[in-house]
Amino acid sequence: MKILFVSAVLPFPLYSGGQVRIYNLLKRLSQKHDIALYAFIRDEKEKQYLKDLSFCKKVVTVKRGRAWQFRYVMRALTCSYPLLLSTYDSARMRELIADELQRRQYDIIHIEPGYVWPSLPRTKLPVVVSEHNIEHEIYTGFVKHFPVAFFRFLLSSDVNKLKKWEAKIWRQATRVIAVFDGDKKKMSQVIDSEKISVVKNGVDLASFPFKPKAVSMKGKMTFLYVGNFAWMENRDAVFHLLKDIWPAVYGKYPQASLRIVGKNLPQHLRGMADTPGVSFLEHVTDIQTELQRADIMLAPIRIGGGTKYKLLEAMASGLPVVTTKLGASGLLVTHDKEIFMADSPEETVRAIQALIEPVRRMAIVTSARTRIEKHYSWETIAEDLNRAWEEAYAEKH
């Protein structure tokens, strides 16, 4: 089939979970289909990576600004779109896609995620909408933890608009993609569950070989957090980690260190750089090395949904994971079998104590790798998306 794929990001380099997902799916499905990629970029320098997407038949980019620009805020205040959709309301992208549809015959349009919908021209083609999260839930969590009451009120109004638009987009789409069954269940409250396919997030197993540490780590341990801080769920998780979790861990293990790895570190987190035992690394090109040098991944995620790539990659690599129930909610895992779930500083310390014991630790990481190999390889997941495309095409023909 001929697929016109519209993405909120250029899927290379692999800095964010969304880039990892789109890159791996396109790379595999381009072997079966002709795929034209239309993607938003933030900086003209991103065009240097077009060569890394040569498996696509065509790649077209449109530049957009940062979300909190005055023009986007005013657009959100004066039109029906919420702020998130306003940032992707691009006349230029609509024009380019419309021209392409006139010149070439396509079988399906795929948009990812759904908030790029405003950049889609009117079309009779089947449209597949792939959601990485249920976005209004993420923003609800962000608003809940926002410190200024007046802005919480304003942001709540925007979140309500976002919730209505998500439902509208799902209803208009030919087929909707969720990343795990929990999101599908929530979407099913809005649209028919038969219209929804689950296409999980995955791991490139060859890039993340299983190299567990089999030695005891008593006392001097290295903890790791990985995330792109352009996303609010990562900013919130690290703030919570430094403010609430790390003092309890460091108090118990004063020789321990915490490495926080990720781009786009905001100023309010930079201000916490003098926290004892903590170091920030923004420009890491080899995440595999960071996973292999660490002893435990800490991921106290409080907002967001879906499945977290950092957890999948750690599990694949043999690095044990301690996260929250929310952080693990999109994964096919069991507490104290493939992963530890901890929703408080005290529970986190108890999980760490359990993972110090070598036999128990090895059982956890081995079980985690087995689960990843069985359920989260990109080859299997790409076939799930291929079936969703075939079903969308069949519904219109």
C-alpha cells in the first residue's frame, strides 16, 4: 500500500519515546509499503537527519514554533482548539499534504499522535490515528501539581477542550491505535472498541543486549533516571525524585549516587544540581552505556500513561527497575517478578533493599528480559500496525 504518514516529530535522532516508536515502525513497515513521511521540526538543523530516514519514499518537513509562543496561546484562547492542537494547526502542512494527495494516489493516511489532526486537509481516504497517550490525562496530572491556583483554573479549561477534541478525533478516524489495553479500555468509553487496535511500544533487542550485574551492590550504588525533559511527565518525575524520594534513599545509602540523563533540562531542575549525590547529564549519545553502568533505575512517574521506553530498555538490558504503579501500568509485568512498584519513599527503599540480594535480583532481571523478548520486539509490533492498516483500508473498500 501507499501510506502518507503525518508525524508531530521528525523520527530521528532517537531522543524521545515518540521518535523511537515512529522510527522503528517506519523502518520495518517500509519494507512492505511505500511510505511518504510528513513531519514537523523545531529547528532547520534537523534536516541533516533526513538521510537517516532514507527508507521512506519521501520526507517533507514543516517548521513549527515552541508551544508557549504568544500566537499559539492567543489562538487557543480565541478558537475551539486547545493549546496542544493549536500548535499543530499549520496551513503550510495542510497545503503540502493536499498537493501531494492531488499528485499521487494513496491508500491510507496515518497521523501520529492525534493532536496533529488540525494539519490534515479534508480527505475521503481512511485515516488511522495513533495515540501515544490519552493526552488530556497527562495535562490533568500536570494541572493538579501546578503550584499557582489561578493558572490551574485557566489550564483546567484548556484541558476540558482537549478532552472534547480527543473524543472528536477518535470518532472521525477510520481506526484508532492505542499503545496498551488500558488506553483501549478508556477509548472504548467514547468509541466502539472494534475500531481500536493495540500496537505496543517496543525495544530493539539487538541494541539493548542483556548484560546484568550479578554482584552484590551493598552501599555504593549508582541509580539512574532517563527521560527527555521537553515532556512534562519527566520534569514532574525528576522533581518528585529529588524532592521526596532521593532524600530517603541517600539517607539510607550515603555512598550512593544518582545520575539524571536527558535533554532539555529546565531551569528549576538545574537549580537542584547541588543535591548531594546527584549529577545531571544532558548530552549523552550512548544510553546503553548508562544503563550498563547503573545498578538500579528509579522512575517515580506520577503523570502520564502508555508504556515508558526507558523502562523497556532497562528491562531488556538487565537493569532492575523501581517505578510507580502508574509508571508500570502500561506494561505486562508483575510486582516483584519483572519489576518493583513503589509509590512512596519508604516503598522505594524497601525495593532497593530487595534488589541488593543477588539471587533475587538475578531472578527479577532474567524474568524481565524474557518478558521483553516475548512481548516487546519491534518485529512483532510492526505486524500489529500492519494489520491495523489493512483493516482500515478494508473498511473503506
